[in-house]
Amino acid sequence: MDILIKSYNRPYYLDRCLYSIQKHVCNNDGKIIILDDGTPQKYLDKIQEKFPLVIIKKSEFYQEKIKYTSIGKQPEKYKIPIDFWLNAAKNASDNFILIEDDTWFTDKVNLINIEEEMVENNVMMTKLYWVGNNVINQNKEETNLKDIVLLKPKLSITIPFLYNFVFYKFDKFKIRKTLRLFKIHTDEKHLAYYTIYAVAGMIFNKNYFISLWDNHENKIDEGLQLYNAVKKLKKTKGKLKFARYKKEVLRTGFVSSATNQHKENFEGNIDMFQFNKLLNEAWYSAEFEVINSLPNEIEENEVVKVIQSSGKENMTPKNWILWKNAFKQRYVSIGCKIDY
């Protein structure tokens, strides 16, 4: 089973991710493929040196983006390499793991066992992590197998047109406000659809994953992907199966973000491109310890030491901690358990 890792300018996290795969992923003869979208070459060279068997592929925007990321600056245009990801999926194994560079395995997983159970039960997606939030695992019933748990999704609407009307695009004349008033549209009901869709941290059936991106128009639109998932489920008359692993075996980090997206909503006023440049250089020079804290998050004091040694007036431990807490709160507010 192939493992695809979406990577963007955070080699210190990628290092942890690959180390955890090496330690915890068992019985896998598939490829480990890094799908990089703008990590400067010298960092990729160090990653390749540490993990010689990984395959590094670069997006069509790579050369353009490293002109900015190499100097700690945000690219002028926000371009998403969706076709790059889809082509990688098309060339991957029939079932593949998709994760991001800031995630890491915390326990053993046997991919042969998981794939056998997925194929036997026509499972399209098996979750390896859900950030401690069972709202995105809502189901009518569970069936325990040896390694995975089959989930029968608890979806309030399975007709694509109605899903579009209630949860996706239609919001004329304050209809959505009325739907929420009558509890037809609620956050809990909407989050239930993440039982049949996820951004990453999953084992995907290749054809199912590709179908989720129909009509993407080079835009990240989770609403569209959820809509495509509902359409797929309806077309197959509900015969597709979904699952989670018997326990959560992936975690994600909150030390940084890959971009400045939603920066205006965060306290601390940290520029993530400058911040990641700082951490990248410290990691490259072996002055930033990122492995010893596994399976937990990178130690806060390690980040603070890097910030303090930089001497940058606009980068202080206090501002970073404010930023980090605001970042975590976005997840906590939808029911995720960060410190578990």
C-alpha cells in the first residue's frame, strides 16, 4: 500500500512524519511518496539523506513557490496543486494512505490486515485519525472486525439535491437561517458527513478518492467534496462501506501552519512564512529537536529556544503561544480533543 504525504515547507514536521512511519507502519511493501509543493531543495536533500527510500515528487508550482519560501515570504499567488495530488492518486496503489507533513503515527498499524478487510467489505475509506472527535464518526451502528470498525453513516440527507439545498450552496432569502432555526441544518448534522469524506489522515480507495474531486475547478471546496461523496453514495444505492481503525493512530501538530490563511482570526500576529523559515533553518542546523518528543507534539520549550535565539523583535515566545492557542481553539470549538 502506497503512502502519499502532502508536504509544504515544513521539513521539521516531515522528518517526524517519516520517522513515525518507519517505526510504526508494518508489513508495507508500497512506496512512500512525498508530494512537495514548495520546500527549498536543501531541506529536501536532508530528508532524502535521512530516509533514502522515499520518493520525492514536486508540483508544477514548485519552482515558483521556492523563490518565496526560501526567503521566508508568502507567495504572491495562492495556487493549489490539486491536479498534482490527483495524478499521484491515479498512479498509486488501489488503496493508499494520504497524510500531511504535520501528522505522525503513534502506534503500530498492519497494512496487510487493514487492506484485506477493506477489500472484503467494499470499504472506500478507513480513518486513521479523527482528532478525538466522534461527531465526525456518527453512525447508526458499528461492526467490529479484527483491525477496523465498519461504520453505517448516520446522515440526515442522502439525496444530493437536498444536501445541496440544506448544507452546501443554496442560501438565498436567508433560507439557511430558517433551516437552522428548525434544526434541519445543524453543525452536528453537517459534521456527520465527514464519516464519508476526509481531507487526509485516511486510507482511501483510489477510485473513491478521485471521484471526490469531480468538478474541482482548481479550488479547495470541502462542500463540493462532501456533495460528491453524497452523490457517489446515492449512485451506488448505499452499498459503499466506510470504516475507522480500531483506535486512533495518527496525531496532528499545532506548532505552526503551512500558510497565513485565517491569520486575521488569530492572536499573536505571527507570519507563518517567516516563522517556518526560522524553524526550518534551526532543524537543518540540528539546533531544533523534533524527534525525542514523539509520540507527543514537539516540545514547547524547543520552539521557544529557537525563537529566543533568533533575536527577531516581531517574533516572541509570547506571540507564538497566543497564536498556537488560537489555532488549537479552532479545533476545540468543533469538538476535537487536542491534548489527549
